[in-house]
Amino acid sequence: MLSHIKGKIIGFLFGLLIGNIPGALLGLWLGHLVDKKLAGAWGFVKDAQQEFLYATFSTMGHLAKSSGRVTSEEIRLAEQLMIQMRLRPEQKAEAQQAFRDGKESDFPLTETLRRFRSRTRDSRNLLRFFMEVQLQLVFADGELHPAERRLLHTIASELGFSAQELEQLLAFAEAQMHMYRQGRAGGQGAGGFTPSSQDRLRDAYRILEVDENADDATVKRAYRRQMSKHHPDKLVAQGLPKEMMEMAKEKAQDIQQAWETIKAARNIR
């Protein structure tokens, strides 16, 4: 409660010190304006976070259903995300309902995405993060169904991404999937598979979204650009739900590992 009147208290005391009662009243009024502005900003962030959660799971449900049948891998991935986000029971119930909403044939995808985009104030970093979460779902069963690809183009277009940018995001997500299956530490991955150094290096360039023939300075800029886009604190400040912080940290770790892989291959100091 004190945080909602902090501006009034500071304004009143400061005004009292420099201008006695009239100054205190002026300070109180100015403090009220500050509190009002801060409360509005916090309310916006909370609304954006709630919209983010609903849009995330409902769109996932719609994507999962687009190929005709929701697979067990897709359901498992959605459940894993809920666990990773440590949703409270009521939040988990809302996420599950959102997923079910998305599976309905009359789900208003366009309206949902436009409302979500408006809530995020068209933040490219938040919208990109949203797309990356959706791409985790489409790769959950190891393949991208043609119907899923068509729907992804619709989703990307509504969020302001071009077809070329979508392909770049798909390459990023596929490389991330490889990294996860191979083991983030670069060792033996799922099923005992040990990836070749060439495969790891190829995925590293795809994660940094830079050409393999680029010079060292260009690669370093690409790394910094990707880290800036995926910085967890920046994303939360822009409206990413705090429950998704761990997901953001994992993406940042993948980018860091991609950079370390390229640095080692190029002998960059």
C-alpha cells in the first residue's frame, strides 16, 4: 500500500521543507500525479502479462490443432512449459483453458493476436519471444506440418513479421531444438547421440542469425544483438510475465553457448 502513496509522501515532505504549508500542498499534488502515472504504468504491465499468458497458450492450442490432431508431444510440451513457469493452480487452470479455447474451430485467432500486439505496445522483442515459444510447440514432435507452416505465416503477419523474418525465426528455433536434444553443455544429448562439431557450429551460427562467412566483428555484433533482444530483465520490464523469466534465461544461455562455440572454432580472444 505504501508504494501507492510514496510520491505524495515525498512530495509533501519536500514541499514542507522548502515552502512551508503552501509548498507542502503543492508537493502533495505533484506527488499525487507521480503516483497516478506509476500506478497506470504498473497496471499496463500487469494487463500485458495476463494477455501474454492467454495469447501464448491459446495460440499454442490453435497451432497444435491445425494439423488435424493434437499430438502427445505437443500436450507434453505445453504441460512442461506450465511446470517450468511454476504457475499457481489458478494460473495453470487458466493456461489449460486457454489451450482448450485455441483448439476450438471458432477460436478468434486474429482478434486475439491483435489484442495481444496492442497490449505489448508493438514491442518487437516481446513479439519475437512469443513467436519463439510457438515454434517450440511446432517442433515438439520433430517436424513442421504444412498446415502449421501456413498458420505460422498468418500469425507472423499479424504480429508484423515478414515471411523472411519467419524463416529466420524457424531456423533459430530449429537450431535451439538441436541444442536441447544434443545437450546444452555440448556433450552427449538425448538418446546417447553425440553431435559432430560441424553440426554444433552450424547451429551456433543459426542461433546468432549470422552467416558462417561473416568476419569476426560482424559475428560479435550479431551475438550482442541477440543478447540484447533476449535479455530477461529487459523483456520483463517490457511486459514479459515473470513466470517466463526462466524461459528467457534459457534462451540467453543458448545464445551465449552459440557464441562460445564460434569463438572456439575461430580462435577469437
